Amino acid sequence: MSGGAASAPKPLPSSGPKSLREMPHPLATSSSEEMGPALTPSPDLLLPRSIADKDLSLPNGTPVDTSSPASSSSLLNRLQLDDDLDVETRDLFVTVDDPKKHVCTMETYITYRVTTKTTRAEFDLPEYSVRRRYQDFDWLRNKLEESQPTHLIPPLPEKFVVKGVVDRFSEEFVETRRKALDKFLKRITDHPVLSFNEHFNVFLTAKDLNAYKKQGMALLSKMGESVKYVTGGYKLRSRPLEFAAIGDYLDTFSLKLGTIDRIAQRIIKEQLEYLVELREYGPVYSTWGGLEVELSEPLEGVSACIGNCCTALEELSEDMTEDFLPVLREYILYAESMKNVLKKRDQVQAEYEAKLEAVALKREDRPKVPTDVEKCQDRVECFNADLKADMERWQNNKRQDFRQLLMGMADKNIQYYEKVCVTVEAQAGIRVVYFPLKW
Amino acid sequence: MWCGRRGDKVSSLCLVWLVLHESLFSSSEKMEDCLAKKMEITVSEAEKRTGRNAMNIQETYTAYLIETRAVESQIEGQCAPVESLWRRYSEFELLRNYLSVTYPHIVVPPLPEKRADFVWHKLSADNMDPDFVERRRIGLENFLLRVASHPVLCQDKIFYAFLMQEGGWKEMVNETGFQLKADSRLKALNATFRVKNPDKRFTELKHYSDELQSVISHLLRVRARVADRLYGVYKVHGNYGRVFSEWSAIEKEMGDGLQSAGHHMDVYAASIDDILEEEEHYADQLKEYLFYAEALRAVCRKHELMQYDLEMAAQDLTSKKQQCEELATGTVRTFSLKGMTSKLFGQETPEQREAKIKVLEEQIREGEEQLKSKNLEGRDFVKSAWADIERFKEQKNHDLKEALISYAVMQISMCKKGIQVWTNAKECFSKM
């Protein structure tokens, strides 16, 4: 079940749960005004009679640790208690910084420092500082997908880079990656369920993560469970409207982002070609200045000016490449992983429907529905509730992220023009003032 | 001075004011008694015509309307009548050729280019293209104004007739016989190579005009490429408009912000057309001086020609004097075919020798007269040419400074527009 976090911070630029006031109570029926028609609960869904009655095992069979705060009753308690809390009561802060290069005999790689500050009881110490490499983040993400399959897990920056095209150890690349990894952890931190995940805790705290990783693998193989969540390949009869709508939305969303990515790349390309020409243009004025006497100074000035414009343009293109494009691509990856979660949800529902049908065909007058069918029903309901809550959270964060991203893009362009303006005005010794004419 | 009246596009909302630049307030044009002060001259229209040319073949050409109006009567509160006539480009060419030949010591203003050159992709290289015709119209007007404000050229009768007399002007020009006065290209080239003692200043000036031509050509070529690329950058942004619109359709709260931001991206993409059209005028100003370089070179060539002529005449005179001396003294210092033949076939009689000496002395006298006048001519030419060159230098410095400033203003204007659009877009994004 999804629910509120222990604290409800103000919506942060990167991500963050909605404040408790905004979020609908998980047990509430119909939509708040925030939920559009797409998120109206499907009439097919049976609402749980009571949380405490349910066998809260995760769809892949792993039992939920009911002693953790994420368990039903304590969650409810938190919700009711925290309604009146100040928004500034975050209790978990995570940052990724300080990239360092490690050169070993077998390989060269980068590690990042992951710093945690927390007052949560789940953590033994109030502060942690560990070093992690991309592999570790990738491991964490896989673990989260496995253990929290009903939730939307934030994306990681792309794993593979074409060697030779991109320098994996260049400052720009490392910084871009660091920002993305930082974002990844912050999104998890802000998630009311994911942030309490055991693997996340270990990731943030363990001195030797590799040992834990190996242990985890061994445990699972002992249990005889495959790591991946396997679906039974059932056919879904009718997808609830809201999830169909989400699916459609994500499809179009990905498409549009893909187009924007291509446009942005094209603009950068054109800008760089423009830059090439400018670099030839400026020096010609200088050459001319060398021929002249009285005109020498203004001509040299133009040359210097164009040089400054080149610098400003370079900065603009760099910013777009390093700040704009990666975030777009992140969201495209996000949308992809979300569509996979939707597919899993469909599978869970399909399984339930199939089993239900099988029971109905037996024509037995059982007063009680068999337990395994009940379990399926619970799984469907949990999944749907989790997914809905996550989708809302995602929509909100997406809106803020894109607002910030696009405003940033506009800002960069404004700064570019301002820089050019300043250098031209200084060189020509003039100021241009605009004012509207009144007829 | 650049008179660009291109259907002045003054935006109804904004006016650009230039502050704090002295160069704009100084005028270096000494137009005391010039025609330009007494008469308003404009090339106001261009019209496509068809007609039969000299070889009786049908052709299409553009005719330009030249309008003139006396200024004086306007001061008295009366509006003088506007006189007008039509001329085509070839007539302008004829006028300029006439002026170049008749005033070889003057840096004659150049005509706008015959064919569109240094174009970037969007501009057409077609002579019939309306934008090209329009820019040519302005260029022709500028040419007339330059001539009219030149202290020497403005007084020329043929020029006056060009402005005022539609019929029979061509015949009038041809009657001056200026074509006969024109120096052949070959002669000029020959002089350039063989002249021994040209005035150093002219040699330097020729060198300068070569370099100027080279650097401005390079500049114009690169500028055209820069314009091309900038066009591409702006136009691609138009795609944002479309995709933002499509994206806004699936969004709820973000929809309006995206949609309106998309509109601003369209505005941004469209703005480059006007920006680049304005820049063409800067390019035209540079082109004028590119062609002026050729006019400068023409004056230098004329000097070289005259100097070479002088040197040849002096050389000829020297050899005649020497011949004379040899005949008189009987010594042969220099080899001559005549001398040899006379040796071989017998000496001349004293009478024959006397006759020869007399002829030579006559020739020497004539030669000395000619040399004196050629010398004078040469010195006069150098003096008056150099005066006009100084005038030209000042004009060039003033005009190009102004051109660079107006170019700077264009850049600033472009930046301000860019800032405006992106600020608007940013506001739309903030409302997402």
C-alpha cells in the first residue's frame, strides 16, 4: 500500500512527494479535484475491507516485513499524526558528489561520494559517507525493481557510452552523470515507500557493498526463487480506463520528448556550425584593421567583439548539451520503465481474472472465494493503488522538473544574448534604448 | 553618407535611439557648391520592361525612375515641380564610363553590382528578383547622390543631362568622343610593368586598394556563410513551436504554458528574416567600398600611364639629343643601324648631315616642349588626384565608421529581440 511519508516537505525542484494536505487518503474513494478523469478508480476494483485483514505479501511472494514503518498500521498512524506537521520535517537527506577516478590493474573507474544525513530510526547513525560507483547504483535500481515491482522506480543515466565518441572520464561527462545519480537518489529519498527499502538503506550505509550483494544473491538462489518477477503470460480482458489512459499518455509523452531531443540536438549542431563560420569571420576584421589607420581601432573592436560572441555561444551549446539533453533522456527512460510497470500490472490483473474465471467454471457453490484467488485480488488492488499514487507523484514532479528545465533553457538563451549585447555595446561605445512610441 | 530609403520599416512599437556617439554628429562631406545641395535626387521606382535591343532581339530589362526637384524654391514655401525620367542600368554604366575617362584624376563613385554576388542561400542571384532590384535601386540612387555631391563631378554637363534630359542623351555622350580618350587596357598594363619612377604614394595606394579589395571580398564571403548558418539556427527553433503544441494536447496543467511558449518559438524563428534583410544593407555598404577600391586603382593606373609616357618621352628626347650630338661631332658612341649602313655604304655628305641635324634639332625642340607640358600635366594630375584621394579617404573613414556602428546597432537590436522572445517564453514556462 502506498501512503504518506513520515514528513511532507514542500514540493522540491527535483522531486518530492506531494504535501499530505494535497495527497488523497489511500482509503478514500473517488477522486479529489487533483485527479483528472484518467485517474478515476475503475469500477472493477474492489476496495479492501480493511488493511489489517490483508495478507500483504508482495506479488513475487516475498513476505513484507510488517515491523517496518512501511507496514499498514504504522503507516496509517503516520498519516493521521503527520497531518499537522510542518512541511520542513524531512528526516532523510542524500547527496552525491566528489567524483574520483580510480586506476586499478584490471580497470579504471569513477566513484562518487554518497552522503546521508538522517534522523530515521531505521539508520543506526545520523550520518554516513560511502563511496559508490555506477555499478552499485545499477544494482540498487535492479533490487528496487525486484522488491518494489508495484512502484515506479526512477531512471538511471544511460549505462553504456560509446567508447571513442564520449570520453567517460571527461569533466563534463562525469559531472553530468553525477547530477543524474544525485537526482536518482533524491527521487528515491522523497518516495514514501522506496526510501524505506532495505536495499536502499544498505546502499547508503554499508562499508562493503559487494559483500552484501553476494549475500543477497546466495539467499535468493537458496530460496529457489528466480530474481526476476515472472509473469504467467495471461491475457488481459479489459484494461481499466485509467491505466489505458496512462499507457497512451506515456506513449505520446515519450514520442514528444524524443522529438524535442532531436530538435535540441539539431539546434546545437547548427549553433556549432555557426560558430565555425564566426571563428573565421572575426579575424578578417582584424586583418582589415591592419590595413587601415583611422579605422584600425573600430575594426579591431569588431574582431574582438565577434571573439566574445564565439565564447558566449560555446557556453550556450555546452550548457544545452550538459544540462538540457540529459534530463530529457532521463525522462524518456523513466517513461519506458513506467510502461513496463504498467505491463506487469496488466499481468497481475490478468492472472486474477483467469483464476477467477477458472473458479466460476467449476460451478461449485462455495460461500467463500478460494484463498489464492483472494490473494490475486489483493495483489491487483495493491498494485493499482501503488501505481495510482506513484503516477500522481510522478506527474507533479514531472511538471516541476520540466518547468525548471525549460525555464533553464530560456535563461541560458537570455544570458547568451545579454552577453553579446554587453560586448557589442562596449565595443561600439553606444547604448540602445527602446521605448514605445505613442501616436 | 548612405541614403537608404527602402520603404523605411519603422516598427510601430519601437524606435531605436542612438546615444553617445560623436561620429554620427560629425559630417565630413564638404558639399558647399554641389548639385546635391541645390537639387533633390531620388531613384524612386523600378519597372520591368521589354524591348528590342541593339541587335533587334527581344529582351527584358529593368528601368529606373529618376526624380529631381530643385531645392531652392522649396525654401520660399513653394513646391518645385518634380521632373522625372527613366534610365536603365546600361545607361548608368555609360555615364560612369564617361566620367572615368573624362576625369581620370577623380575617384569616381562605383555603381552597384551588375549581378548579385556574395549571396547566401536564401537570397536569389537572379537579376530580376524583386529584392535584388530593390537593393539595386537604392545603390543607383546612392551613386547619383555621390556624383551630385562631388565638387568636380557635379558640374559636369553630361551628368546634368543624364538627370534632366531623357531623349538624345546617349548621342550627346557619344558626341563627346570620350571613347577615343580612353586608354587601352593593354597600354595601361604595359605601363604598370615598365614604369620606372612612379610617385611612391601611388604605388602604396595601389597596394592598399589591392589589399582592400581582397579583404572586403573575403569578409563578404564569410559574412554570407555566417548569415546562412544563423538562419538555420533560428529556423530550427520553429520546430519547438509545433512539438510544444502537440505535447500540450496531452497535458493538463502544463498545457497552456507549453502552447503559448510554442507560439513564442514560432515568433523567434520568423524574426530572422527581417534581421538578415537589414544586414544586407550593411553588406551593400561594404560592397560599395569594395568597388571603390577598383576606382582607386584606376587613378593609380592613370598616374602610372602618364608617368610611363613621360619617361618614354624623356628617353626619346635623350636619344635624339645623343643622335644629334653624334652627327655633329662625327663620333659614334652608340650603335645604330643607320650608322652601320652609312659606314658600310659610304659616308653621308656634309649637306645630308646638316639636314639631318636640323630635323633632329626641330624634333628636339618639339620634344622639349612636349616634355615640359607632359611634366606639367603629370604634376597637375598628381596634385589634383591626390587632393581627391584625400577627400575620398575622409569620406571612406566616415562612411565605414558609420557602417560599423549601424552594424553594431543591428546586432544589439537582434539581441534585444532575442531577449524579449526568450523572456516571454520563460514566463510561459513558469506558468506550467
